[in-house]
Amino acid sequence: MKTATAISVILVTGASSRVEATNFALITSPPTLLNLAVLLLAAAGVVVGLQLLKVMRGGFLCRAWQVLGAGFGVLVLGQVSILVQTFEIAALPMWVTPALMVIWAGIFFYGVFETKRILS
């Protein structure tokens, strides 16, 4: 059953897609690689934050870690929007990425403020 499903998905995907050359110069340019690195680190931050929340199960720092995890989630969205625009997958308005970065900075600083408030 799984093999038949996989084969049908491959055939449908191959039949309906256009073949275009990949621009390796764009993918390997330093800004794009830096965006990919930030995306991977932010995704790791989300994963670590979720694991910490699972371990804490409430407590004084639980809310602070929730806010910091949400900040890393917004950073992931911001980096994805940058990569979507760089690879020309979709046309996004020019204000989306800077707005996500401002929201990320606000959430991150609020998480740091919450942590400082609880620990002092």
C-alpha cells in the first residue's frame, strides 16, 4: 500500500511539474547561506524551547520560555519569508519581512524582560 501510494505521488508530481534550471549561484551566495543558517538555528531554538516547556510543566520560568519560543517561531517565519522572496517562490509584499523582524525583536525582548523580572 505504501509503495503504491509513493509511486503514484512521484508520477503525479513528475507529470505536473515544469523542469527549470536551479540557480546554484543564488543558493550558495553568502546572504542566502546566512539566511539558511539563521533559519536552522531558529528552528533549533523552537525545538529546544518546546522540550524545555515539556520538562518544566509549569513553574516560574514557564511563561518566559513560552514567549521566547514564540519569538523563535516568528524568526523562523521571517527567515522563510526572506527565502521565499530570494528563491522567487512567491511574491510577498515588501513590508512582510521587516514587520516579522520587528515583531520578533519585540517578542524576544519581552521574553528577556520576563526572565529578568522573574529571576530578580
